[in-house]
Amino acid sequence: MCWNTSSAFTPVGIVLRDTATRRVVRTLGDAAHLLMKDWPSDDGEEYVAAVKACVDAITGKILPEEFRQILLRAANEAGIAALAVVQQGLEHGQQVLTAEQQQR
């Protein structure tokens, strides 16, 4: 079995309420650690779906981006603040300019 914990997806910023812990989840390994060690509750339908989806993504049954959507739903269910990072323009090969480059 091929375990792909380093597979990256569009980053998700997570703020856990009770501990004021902030994390940026970028890989399946990051997500697995978050779900198993730092998640505030181990119940909830979306949480269970996220754990299963994480395993499915690690084993290649679903794409990492599919897992990411399920993780966002689980965060919503648990009342966890989750910032979905979107990098517009990059998917079409466009160059993203820094503020300094835009002023020129």
C-alpha cells in the first residue's frame, strides 16, 4: 500500500478555539496530525467523514483537494475557524505581482 502523506493541497488556515492554536494545513500528513492529535472533539458526523477521507486521500482513493473540502465541513461542524486560502490567477499560469511590482 502506498501512503502519500506529503501530498499537498490548497492551504487551510485553522484556529482552534480553546487552545488558541493556529495552524496552516498544507499536506495530508499535516491534516492527519491535526485530526488525530489536536481536534477538539472526536465525534460528529463531519469529523468522522474527515478522518475517513484523510485515509482515503493518503491511500490514493480520493484526491487531496476532495479531502480538503471535507476537512472544511468538519471544521465548520466543530466551530473551528478555517480560512480557505485561494490563489487566484495561478491556476491559469498568470503571474502574481507583489505590491512593489504593481506600483511600477
